[in-house]
Amino acid sequence: MASNHGSVAHLLPQTYKCMVSAWLEEDCPSFDYGGFVVGESMAEAKLLGKSPGMVAGVPFFDEVFRQLDCTVEWHISEGRSFTPITHCATIRGPVRKILLGERVALNTLARCSGIATKSARMLSLVRNAGYSNILAGTRKTTPGFRLVEKYGMLAGGCDPHRIDLSAMTMLKDNHVVAAGSITRAVKAAQAAGGFAIKVEVECQSEAEADEAVAAGADVVMLDNFTGEGVKVAARSLKERWKGRREFLVEVSGGLTEANVAEFTCNDVDVISTSSIHQGVPHVDFSLKIVQ
């Protein structure tokens, strides 16, 4: 996982700071009436973790308060789990500005931490089932909030999968229908993306996977197979193409904590699931001014 090799925060582009500015502008587009009430006196606030989970999203939280001339001192490191109630961080600055950033910072931290917590739990399940390869998310992320959600997957130990449409060519059923065949779609994708862009093909059968491999796909996705069907198809594909073509086998479609163990076998290179980031419960945090 990325966190074994360095800080995940070092992956972030500088544009995340512009995102934070936009969130603050959205939350207070005009007068700050509540801020007027409390004034500019210096204050201290405690960030409290109120439900079990993993802390993730620290750079976004920190940047909210940095832009508001406040400081954040963390008492628990990113990627660490906690039980409630835990004093996770202390924020210091003008009381008006602490409250101005409160909801933006808490919402972002809660969402990112929820994804990291779910990602870590799912990763633990597949490791306990004997799976040693990649567990990944998907591109089913929230428009405008993708960077935070992908960050949460990384913080939880999972692969974020492709970041956007420019990161890898994913040829799904609609691409194949529109192109006329898997082979035509792969050849067109290779011509457009060149040697630097991988091509993945979503396959509904082993025969489609064979066509994708023969056409030169880098990754074949076995989509909506049964657990047993995945194991048979992945093994068969690897044996049939051994020494002739190098490719990865990905499995996706309807995978959850309840059934993911059924799909684990080490002939599968990647298990991807949106369940680690879609509809995930938030980790509950609150901010309390110290009196």
C-alpha cells in the first residue's frame, strides 16, 4: 500500500488548496452573521472522534483552518484507528474563524475517514481470506469531491483505481457496441493512447476475455461473474495465455463485505468494488470550543 512507502498527503496536487477555497466560499457567500456574534478573540477548540473509525483527510482539514489563520495540532496520526470519545486534534485561532471553518472541515474529514475505515475493513477481510493481490475502488465517485474520496481509499490501504477518464482507457459494454467489436475498440484505444495508456476491457464471458487478450488489452475485467465462475475463468485465462501474453485479471460487480471472500483467488490480480466508497457511513466528529 502507498502509506508503506511515504505520506499519502505528498500525492496531493496543489489544486486541492483551490478546492478548499471554493468550499469555504460556498459555505459563506455573503455575510457571516454567526461569526459577527462571537467576535475575534483567540480561542481553542477540541476535535472529538465520536464514533469508531480511522482518521483520514488531514491535509484537507488542515488547509481549511490554514486559510482562516488558525493552527491545528494533531494528537492522532492519519491512518490510525480510534474508539470514541477521542481527542483527535486541537485547533487554535480567532473564534470567529474557527467557527467559519468548522462545518467544511468536519464534513470533509467525516467523509474521508468513513471511506478509509470501510477500505481498511474490506482489505482486512480479503487478506484474512488468503488474497494477497490488489483491492481497489472504482470511478463511481462524487463529482467535485473525487480527490477526497480517492484519498480516503489510499489512506485505508486500497488502490484508488483510475483517477479519471484520462488515466486509463476502460472499454465497457457501450464502447464495444459502439465500436462494433472488442478487437476494434482495443485497436482504436491503443492508437489513441499510445504506449503510455493502459487499455482495460469489461468482459461478460470468458470468450470475451480471450478476444480482449488477443487484441492486446492490458487488463481484462470479469464483470458480474459468480465466485466460482471467477475462479474457473481466471485460472483458465492465465493457463491458456501463459508465455504468450502478459495481462491482469480484474474482478468487479456487486462485491460487498458479505460476499467478497467468495471471489478471492490469487489468479485474480485486482478485486475492485464501489462498496468501499459509495454509501459508506461517515465517521462522526465534533468540534468543541474550550471554555
